[in-house]
Amino acid sequence: MDAPSLIGSVGRVTASGSIQRGRVGEVMVEIGGGVQAFLARDADGGAIGPDEEVVVVYQIAPRTVLVTRLYPESTTVPTKETESA
């Protein structure tokens, strides 16, 4: 049985694993009914901060992925606090 494709999977940059320009960071990706850690690079070559939501766009190696932000950098994700304001 083949492993499920990571492409399109949603994840989050870890608190200590921010993705810096030209370096790898760490993301936790929802896959196979659980969450797994992967090394990650920004697909655009930039930086992605801790706790930002990302989507996998390419799998470089078994435990390394290319990701991009799920939401644009200038977009604020609605929360219960911002919706009620």
C-alpha cells in the first residue's frame, strides 16, 4: 500500500521551528489520522514565522517538504475574539 500524498496537507510551523530564508524549519502536518513532524522550506524562498498555518506543495524527500502560507501574510485569520468585535 502506498503512503498517502502529503501534497495539499495542512500543517503549522512549530513554535521553535520557524522557516528562515534559505534554511529549513519544522512543521507539523496532519496526515493519516494524526500529526507528523517534517523539515520544511518556504516554496517562495522567504520566511514563515512560528505558529503560521501552511499547506504542503511538494515533497522533496521522505521527511522534507516545500510549503507555502495557507493564508496571505497580511490576512488576519478570524477568531472568536475578532468576530465578536
